[in-house]
Amino acid sequence: MRSLALALFLAGVAFLPVATARARGDSAWHLIPIGAREYVPIEDFCRFYGMSLAEPVAGEIHLSGEVGTVDGKHGSPYVLIDGVRHALSFPLLEKDGRWYVSRTDLCCLFDPVLRPWRVPARLWFRGVVIDPGHGGEDKGARSRNGRYEKDYALDTARRLGRILRAMGIPVVFTRTSDVFVPLEERVRIAATHPDYVFVSLHYNQSEPSGHGVETYCLAPRGAPSSNNGTWVRRVDYSPLPGNDNDLLNTLLAHDIHVELVRLRPEDPDMDRGLRRARFVVLRDNPLPGVLVEGGFLSDPTDSSAIDRPEYRQRQAEAVARGLGRFFQTTHVHAAAPRALPADWSAEGQ
Ligand SMILES: [Zn+2]
């Protein structure tokens, strides 16, 4: 066991909880090496965030406090934060009757979600680069009724653009028609708008079909993609341009995902989680970015919902609400964007 503050000083890593704990004279953070990684005891976590730990039951852990609730299971790749599914970079561990959270997840998941007001924003973000997935000969997923992801994504993107403009948020599109745009070109467009954030809109497919919504942001350096299990490849340790925004990426994805999973509260499987990946448009992107998979075109329930303009409108509104919250949180010294018009649901259908 060694001092977390010392370890972070040596690693040159910005680490918000430690800075605050030291300012309070609270030096109770500890780093515990377990296997190849570093973990923090859950008692330190609870003390810092003012959470209490319920008696663990059969490999489960429940934390609650004013900042929210956390529910986890030993070895699970996900936790519920305020009831919403979030992928961990590394599972929570239970060892000799004590629980541990990885340092990566403390920094890059829990802190931005539980203390969003502490996420450092180097810029005043004021606009959105909207990226409708696929286009042209790249049709994307095919729905059960023969329509294509590229068309649904463009329609939802146009709706999102109209809503954001009505909120006073400027937008730029990576495509506005059915054309093929290389991934590198989408990133290049993003890079010309340094005070914007990036939202890529997609719909999913799988065999056998999944069901529900996934919101991706870039995996932190040294952490696996959510789609690779816990397997970390050597290349995953490479620093990527998008990793400069790890905390903002998490906050943006969280704000949007929370809104999307609320669209069908009666559906317990709607929430497939805030997830991590290294998609090109997130990996090489200098802007804080997310990629939304708004449901499975291969699934009968999702596919029939996505086929309805009214549902795509509600999805666009949900993404806009998430963006609005992100801008409000990061605009602490600036005028917040206008609220979404109450009667917006009738527009553009
Ligand atoms: Zn896609």
C-alpha cells in the first residue's frame, strides 16, 4: 500500500479527488495494487463522496448518499449509477471481504458522473457537430422492414439540429444528404470547430439481435473496449487525441444516455449502458464526443419504434436535453442555453 497522492504525483496524472482530499487535510486515499492494476478501497470512496455502504449481500454492493446511488456486483463489467447502467473499465473487486474500485474508474467514470461540476473544461463549449452515421454506398444496418440505418440516422440528425438551433445552440453536420463521408473527414470537420462537442448518431444490429440503447464514449488509456470483455491489448495503452477529453467524454455520454433510457421506462432491457470503445470518430477526435446506438434494427420492438417519426423525434429531444445539461454544467461562467420549447414534440414529424 502506498500513498495515492505520491503515486499520482509520480505518474503525472491529474486526479481531482486527491487534490480536494488533501485540501481538506484528509489523506485517507490509498492505492492497492491487485494484479496488474491499482485499486482504491471502497471505504475511501464512500468517505470522499459522503456515501454509506449497505451490508454486502452475496457478492453485491450498494452505496448511497447525497451524490447518488451505486449498485455493483463482484466481477460485473457494469454498475448502476442512480439506476442507470455504466460500463466499468475494470470490474469492482471483492477480496478478503473488502471491496475495491479501480483507479481508472474512480478518475474516468465515478468522479465526472458524481461531481460533474468539477470536470475541468478548457473551453466554453457552445455548439454541436452532428454526425449522422454511414451514407451513400455505406448503408449501415438494415431494418426488418428493409430500410437502412443511414436514412434513420440522417432523419434523427436533422431533427436534433432543428431542436438545438431552437435552443440557441449552433450546429454543424458532417453530412446533410445521402452521401458517403469517410470517417477521417468527419473527424476533420470536427477539428475545425474546437469549441463544439461531437455527437454521432447510429442504429444497431446483431445476430442474434440485441435490444435497447447504447451510448459510447472513448475508452480511457489502458482500459479495454466494452466490446472486448476485460481483455486489454497492447495498443490500448497508446495515448489517443480523444483521451485528452476523458472526463468530458464521460460526462457528455452520461448526460445523453440518462435521457435516452428514460424514453421507454416500461422496458427493463432498454438500457444497454454507457459503454467504451475506440471508434475512429471518437478515437481521433479532438472534441469531447459520443456515439449513440439508438436501438437495434434487427430487433422487432426496437425496429418498429425507430421506424416511427414520432419516436425518432423523441430520441432527438432526449439527446438535446442531455446536451443542454452538459452545456449548463460546463458553462458555469456563461449564460446557459435556452430550455427546450415545451411544444417541440409537434415539430417536424
Ligand atoms: Zn452504424
